[in-house]
Amino acid sequence: MIDVTIQNFEAELIQASTQQPVLLDIWAPWCGPCKTLGPLLEKLEVAYAGRFKLAKLNSDEQPEIAGQLSQAFGVRSIPFCVLFDRGQPVDGFVGALPEAQVRAFLDKHVPSADELEAEAEAEEAEALIAEGDADAALAKLQQAVAIDPSNDVTRYDYVKLLLERGALAQAEAAFEPVAKKAATYAPFEALSHWIAAHKRAASARSPEALATVLAANKRDFDTRFELAQVHFAAGRFTAAMDELLEIVMRDKAWNGDLARKTYVAILAVMAKPASKAAAGEAAKGTLEVTGKAAAVSADPVVDAYRRKLSMALF
């Protein structure tokens, strides 16, 4: 439990909620129901064992923060609890609710014990990748997906690492349960294009043979796309996009827009996802107690190739 003030609001509420949900209890010393709810929340923080963090704010001492939150939610009474997740307020409740109702509220928003365990495995995998131990990272990600199959971010990381290591059969098996989501979830759409590239590359002509054909006919788009797939599967992303860009510049709608879609998929695979903290900063919205959000750094190569595609299309 932490007491929130204007001085630590940024660190203890906004930033802290990018790592785990934070339940803010707005109370006052003169409020009778607050005296009932407060100890219950403290007990639940212990019982939930790290699934959320409890923060308390004395509305008499911190009227600016209490006022903004009350206005945002249209609430005029206390106790008033607001749940923060990924840097922004997402839900709340008013009054000294009984324990069962508070638990029901928390269970809608905080991760389960399995989700926490899976997240810990994924974080360890990220550290192992940074250390160059891809085999150990794969084992951690496989375990994380097994524990929490619904975590799309972890599954993406797992399939991506399998493809990076050329384990196509394993990647396809891990991707199959979520393949239908590719139509609505961009990271999975990118993976579907990468899997297709690996499958095409397995029976493709050599880069040298393909280059010879293209030297004789630059508008042989089927051959150029085949070469792009070979590069994509091998992780030569910029070389793949260079070939795809040649197609887009000459025929934007070629083969049902396939060249552009594959190009975009490569950009998605290359892009480094924003950190949780950065995502939280960007999600602050209209709650301006803490000032301006920090800019998220970008990959200059990805940005350059995005500009190339925009110029080719428009």
C-alpha cells in the first residue's frame, strides 16, 4: 500500500500501473464508510498476492487529484475507488461495498495467478533473448503460452522467435489456434505473411537464379515476389522490402494488393513494440495532473521504409 500525493502521483500511480493494476482508494478521515472499506482493501491486497497494488489518497490533503478524478467519473461522494491500468483510469466504484462485490470488481480487471506466472515467464524470456540464449527463451515462451493460451502478445513473441530460428512446423502449430485472429489483429496478420514466406521459400529458386530472371524482365512480378519471400524467410527484411517496393511502384494493386500487404507485414515484424511504461504514458488521455507524455523512440530503418512505401502509394 502507498499513500498518493501530488509529488508521487506520477511514479506511484501512473507509472506503477504500467507494471501492474493499481487500485486508488480516495478517502477522508471524517468519512465513516471509508473506515470500513479501507481495511478490507488492505486485506484484499495481501490476499491477491501481487495481482494489484493498493494506493490511498486523502481527499482533504490532495483535493486537486481527487477533484479531477471525481469530475472525470461524475462522482461526488467517497469512498471512491478508481482502478488504473497501463497508465490510465479504467473503472471505479463508489461506497463501502461488501467483500464479494469488491472481489468481483477486481477479478474483472486484475490478472489471474496463471496470467501473472505466464507474464513472469515471458519477461524472463525477453531477458534471455537479450543475453543471446534463444533456446532457453523459447522454453520460457512455450511455458508461458501453455500457462496462459489467451495471451496474444506472448504467443506472438513465441511464434516470432520460432520463425527467426527456422522452426516452421513448430511455428505453424503454435500459430494455428489463433490463425483466425489474423484478420483483425495486425501482429498475427504479420505472422501469417511470414509463415507464408517460409513455406514459399522452401520450394523457391535460388536468389541467384531469381536475379537472373529479373535481369531479363524487371516486370516479372511473380519472380520478384518469390525473391522477396526468400529474403523475408531468411530475415533479410530490407532486401525483401526493396523487391516488394519495385512491384508496388509499378502495380500498386498487383495480386490483390499482396506486395503492399507483405511489405506492411515486414514492417510490423521489424518494429520494436513500445514498453509498458511508454504505452502507459501515451494512454494518459485527459488526466493531466502529471504533465506531458514522453515520446517513444522509433527505429530509423522502419521509419525510412514506411516513408518509401508512402511515397510509392501516394
